[in-house]
Amino acid sequence: MPPTFVSKLKESLLNGGLSQETLDILIYGSPPPSDLQNDGKACSGDFPECKENLPDSKTNPTHSHKHWGTYDEDDEEGVLLASQDSDRDDYEISSRSSGSSVASTLQRTVLLRGLPERVTHKDLVGAVKGGALLHIYLRARERMASISFVEETNAQDFMQHAKHHGVYVAGRRVEASWNDRQFYLPPFVRTKINNGASRNLVIYNVQPNITEWLVRKDLDHIHNLIVISVIFKQGNAYISTNSVHNALFARSCMMSRLPYKGMRIGFYQDECSEPPTKAPTGPKKELQAPSKKSVSVLNRFQLLSLDGAEEDESEREHEQAGLDSYRHNTALKVQQ
């Protein structure tokens, strides 16, 4: 069998959702029993996403999370985690899968250009509305971001809204277009999403020892995972991340760690699923009161002074008339 055909067959199987672990079993056979004992670990150094090993299984049972997790399909976590082993860069999944006939017909990834300087993932999730997000890939230096929606219809609605109202990120209008590389949604991730998974995690009845610093520290080893925010509210911890599949992996890792034992870890709704808002119209101008016709109002004292002036003028005229009359009478007496 030609090597090129084998490589294409492997690529097609991986694109179709087959995990790398299953593919290795089909090619090389089952792993030794010693390796199978480590498969139950939810977060192990064998995966590229992990850079550290967990404590010994004697002090932290590997399968104990099945009793206090919120997911009924925890047995499938191994398939999800093994699938991550086939690709170190999450975004390369889209470029590798874009050549398939299925992925090429689906458009869920939009490209935002001209982002503001020092833009953050928090700015993006605050600006992108209209549907739950599958993955956020930010290239801050290039001031670009690829936003992948879970549903293709939501991506289309977002593009229509951007065409008519524009997209504003951190107060700046940006350019929105379809990305050449469309992000591929594997079937097993779709199943998780249908059962309630999202890119956001929630720890119910969180203990006081769980802090934002601890959460970020425990999730820092996961490859390409971005913890956007950690908010404590009403006794729960809400963790916003940049992608669904990374959130699934993060949940498995947290459930296998001793500090989170006994706490229920699930998912909460993506805030980006809120309906989009219209473009800002700029600062609102204060409504000015209707201008009244200016009426020249004189000082009341000025009115009094005017009245006095008129009286003085009348008195002077009266005195002048009296003086003229006196002079006239005096002249008549002299003539007589």
C-alpha cells in the first residue's frame, strides 16, 4: 500500500472524529497492561496539554470523580483527551479539516480584523453576541481574532448583523469576514455540547480554599487553554474559557485533583448566546429645552428711576411754565 494513501487514510480517520489512541491501537495493536492502568487518569503527563503529573493514585483515586461529577458520560472523557493528542495546536484542527467535503460546506468561523491594541479575550466575549462560541483564537500582535460559533446559523446571523450594524470591540469598529480556515467540530464534542457542555465551567458550593489564583494555577498547564475570568458569586465559582474542548479537558483535570474533591463541577450558559445589540450611535446629546423668546426685562430699580425721571421732567416743565407765567405777569404790571 503506497505511503501517501496510508497518510491520507489516517488523516481522514482523524478528521472523522477517530481518536489518535484508537488509531494507534488499530495500527500497532493494544498497549501493554502497564499502560492501560494509566488510562483512567483524567489529567496525565502523557497528554501534550499537561506539563505535570498528578499525585499518586493511592492518595487521589482516579475514578472517584464519577461519583461527584455532573456529567453522565465521563467514560467518554478518555476519548476526548486522547483526541487532543493528535494535534498540539487547537487552531490547526480547522486548517487540517477544511479540505474535507463536510467541513468545507459549513461556515462557523468568522475573522475580526483591525482590533484595538492590547485587546483581550474578555473584550471579544463582551462584543460578540448572537450564539454560543466553540473556540476563540486571538492573534493580538496582528490585531486579528478567529471566532467559531457552535451553530453555523448563529455565525450567519452574526455576519448579517455585522453587515448592517457593524461590530465594535472595546469601543472600536472592526472588520468582520468569513475566515478562510473553518474550525471543525468533532462528533464527540458535538455530543458533549448536546448534553450541556459549553466553554464555561462552574464549581458549585465552592470551598473557601478555592481562589482565583488556585484555579488559574491548576489550569495553567493545559495547552492552549485561556482562562478569561474567574468570578465568585452566590457560593459558586464561574470560570470562562476560550473553547469548549479545552473546557472539557479542564473539567476532567479539576475533578481529578484533591482540592476540588466533593465539589460539583459543571457548565453554565455562554454569555455570548445573548442576542446582539445594535451599534453604538455615539454619545447622546442632551435634549435642549425649547428656546424662549428673549424678553428684555429692565431692572426694577431702573423702572423706578425712569418713573422718577419722568416726574422730575414734569416738575421742571411745570416750574418752567410757572416761571414764564410769572415773568409775563410782571411785564404786564410794568407796562401798566
